[in-house]
Amino acid sequence: MGKQKKAKREEAPEDSENGDLENGRSAGGYKQTLHDLQVELVKLQKHVIKNDLRLCILIEGRDAAGKDGTVKRIIQHLSPRETRVVALSAPSDRERSEWYFQRFVPYLPAADEIVLFNRSWYNRAGVEPVMGFCTQAEHEQFLESVIPFETMLVDAGIVLFKYYLDITRAEQKKRMAERRKDPLKQWKVSPVDAVALEHWDDYSNARNEMFLRTHHTTAPWHIVRADDKRAARLNMIRDILSRVDYPDRKTKLVKPDPKVVFPFSPDKLMSGAIAP
């Protein structure tokens, strides 16, 4: 009973939206579509386990973009034995002295596993340079070395997906205000969140440079327009499912809306498809 009440509180008011059934923006449509997609995720996991696959999903995005809620819906009915969520805290002094990627390597998937990074090594392309947590030289070194690193992972057999949840400035401001008022979400409020809006343009510039320099054919970026949380969740799940050829896949169900999820290309920065 307690869990049900908490779930209802989480869905309101920021998740209460109207809209078409396809993107699940009506209450009944959203729940049914999410259920159907979660059934597909279970099929996907069975395929991963049967074929000893290793699936690694990076989820990046602005503060309050909906990363936690998206991860929650993806893993909700997956086997906890073969599913892991990685959300690392700030590095220790020892970790700061290590090779940058070293602290992430132990969390990479083994055979049969699906691993979701709720923020990842791309902290060094966003929050760290913006907030002064790394030097300019460290930032540059990361941008030069991340493609070879990811190429090694893929060449070793890891299936690597990269998603960026993108929201507008007005939506971030609204969600930040709601977060501060909600006693159940106080754990989400941090000093970094408090100045996120002040550094909006800095984050935009860092994000754009990240896309331009780390989008590659081996591990491309996919953008998720996330002002509508429900549509973002459903379509990101669809996109994941559409990119793995597993048995008995419902092709029509898992087809993502290209207006919500799309691969990065430089023209998207100019067209307004990605929030300025």
C-alpha cells in the first residue's frame, strides 16, 4: 500500500499530462503502453541471457531531465540478477589520481548482463568542466580519448548505447521548483542543481562540444526530447528495443517517434530540435 501511494505522488503533478494514445500521454494509454513495452524488455533480457550478450546503456542529460524516472521504468520488471544500475558518487582522492576511465571499468557488463549508467564517464564532458571539477587539459584529454575507449569496448563485444535526455530551460526551471517543494524529492536537491539554471549556457556549450566530438558510428549519440516525461520514457524504451534483434519482437510497438528520439547530427543544433 505504501509503495502504491508513493508512486501516485511521483506521477503528480509533473507527470500528469494529456495527449495522444500513441505516446501514452493519457493516463490509461501511458500505463498500458508502458506495460506492453516492459513485456518487450523482458523478451530482450531473455535474448541477452540466452546469447551471453553484454548491453551497456549510458543515460546522460541536464539536471531534472528525468533520468531517474526513465531508469526506474526500464528496470522495473527485469531480473535483478542480470540488471545493474550504476550511479557513481563523486570520486575519492585516490580515484582522482587514477586513469579517468578506471573507476568505470569494474562496472561494465559481463555476459548476460544489462548495465545502465545513470550518468557516466561523460561527467567529464559536462558537469566537471562547467563546475570547475576538472582542468581544461583534463577535459581536452577526455574528449580526445573517449572514442578510442568506446571503440575498444565495442570491439570487445559490448553493445553500447548512448542517450542524452534534453529539456528546455523553462521546463528545467519548472521541475527544479517542484523538486524543492516536494518532501519526497529532497534527496535530488544538490548544490550543483541549485546553480544549474545559472550555468545554462555553459552547459549548452559543453553539451554541444561533447556531441560534436564524441558522436561516432561505433557508439553514436541519440537525443531524447524530454519535456514530456511520459513520451520520453516510452520512446527511449522503444528505441532500445528497436536496436536489438530479439525473437518475437513487436515491430510496430517498438518503433520510436522520430520527433522524440533521434540520432545526433550537427544540423539538429541549429534547427531547434536540441534545446539551445
